[in-house]
Amino acid sequence: MKKKIALIFGITGQDGSYLAEFLLKKKYEVHGVKRKSSSLNTERIDHIYEKDKSLFHLHYGDLTDAISINRLINFIKPDEIYNLAAQSHVAVSFIIPNYTANVDAIGCLNILEGIKSSGLLKKIKYYQAGTSEMFGKVTEIPQTERTSFYPRSPYGVSKVFSHWMTINYRESYKMFACNGILFNHESPRRGETFVTRKITLGLAKIKLGMQKKLVLGNIYAKRDWGHAKDFVEAQWLILQQKKPDDYVIATGKQYSVKYFVNLVAKELKIKIKWKGKGFNEKAYNENNRVIIECNKKYFRPSEVDSLLGNPYKARKLLKWKPKTSIKELAKEMVQEDLKILSANDKKKR
């Protein structure tokens, strides 16, 4: 039986690395696209390359370069394309909105056009990574596939463009094109500037005496958090259906940033006590020293206070459900950060 071929944009990211591992276990031939850079950024996938050199291939390319995308699609002739690449930092999208739109919005359009013009329209199945940030200032709780979008950032707006463009190409050209509206999903491979990893890494450093204080933004923001490893399985399942469609992928449970902080502190055996009210609230350790505080410089120009997904459709049609609880997620992230910090400390000695 001929192996399926997958092309992943965003292979060096959290989701891309987990999806590559997942597809290789399914006996796929996996091709990933990475941008040319003066510094190496393949630490999340180096172990995959060493293990599966014959089935795992990397190519240079850029979502903003339509010519390179067309060349890759025609050269690889994939059965499935996963667009996981993005400028995905919400706060950063306010600083570089043009770049965010070029990558997150026009990048998707470049892939769709590449598929349309490749002569492989009937062969290729396309997955577009959406985000709960498209809901933004939510119009209903919980959010479903039918909930109206009200994005509150250039990142969210760009992803709404990609979502509707994917639907437009599906309906206009009979393309097998799908959207996954993924709520927050984390892992030890999460970037260090994302709040969950910032918390696990920061508190781990405090535990080891490498850092005195952790400064956060809005600790009252509530999110629906899952594990990236669970969510990439849903991405694959979406493209295995008979008909293309769009799905909310979420846990259906919601927790505040402060709740996640408490979970991590407990896992690290750091006793903290919160004092103060509102954004002046701070966490003190056993020696009555402030180790966590808020700073409004980490707030977004327009905040998203609450996101909660309803994964009913995915559970019913995809037969998918998350396997990892938020407590298990926090524990795994903490343990991995402790390992990394301990290993780095030994190298310095």
C-alpha cells in the first residue's frame, strides 16, 4: 500500500513537531517547511530527523512567498497539507500587524491558490489551523462552530480571514478544505513567551534559586486549556472524514491564569499566599517575599477575558476527546522545565 504524503507548514513549532511524530507513527511520509534563518530553530524536531531520516524531509519555504509554496506543492504532491504556521503571539500582533496579516492571512491564501493551480485539486486535503482568538469578545458561552466571530487583535482578525477564505475555496472549487478552531493547547514544547510556559519556567527558576520574581499580565483571564499532543490527533481526524467541514477543538473546561499558577506552585511545592485585590494582587512565599505580581505592560490593548469551547461536534463526528487533564498538563510541563534547567546548569559548571 502506497504511503500517504503529508506537507506541514509550521513544522518547527509546537503543533508541527507533535503532528510530525503522530503522522510518522501512522506510516506517513512527512515533509516540513521551515524558513531560512541565520540561527537554527529545529530543536523541537531534531530528534525526529535523527530517528526517521528516510520518511522525514525538511524544505526551505515561506508562507509569504507564493512562488516557493507553488514549487513545494508541485514537487512533493502531498495527499494532505496542514497549515500550522503563523505569527501566533497575540500581543506581538499589535506591534507588527502588517507582518501578522501577511503570514496568517495571505499565507493561507497562498496555499489555497497553490493547491488550486497545482492540478492536484481532487487529491489534496487541506487543514487550516484556526484559533479561539477569532471569537474574541464572545457573543455566547460556550463557543461552537456557529458562534459569531468578534476578534480583538490583529492575530484574531487575520485568522478570521483565513477561516472564511478556506470555506470560500471549499465551496467555490469543491476543495477538501477544513478549519480546526483550536482553543488553547499547551505542552513542554510551548514557546517561552506564552503564558503557561512563562509560568512553569518562571516558577521552576524561582524554585531552583535562578530567578526572584515572576511578572504576569491579566491573571484573571480564563481559558480552555488542553494538551497539544491531544489536539494534533484531532487535526488529523478532521482530514480523515468523508466530507470537509469545520470543528471546534477544545476540552470544554475553563480555568483562570491564576488557577494555573496555583497548580504549578503546588507541583513545585512552593507555598504561596495571595494578598491584595484586583490587579494589585500579589503572591507571597513562606518568607513573605513577593514572587508573583502583575504588570499592565503585559496587558493587550484590547483584552479577551474569557474563552470556553464546546467540542460536542468533534466528540460526535470525529470520535475525539482530550486525554490530558490540566493538572497532568501542568505536571508534565513543570517536570520538563526542571530537567532543562538542571541540564543547562550542569553545562555551565
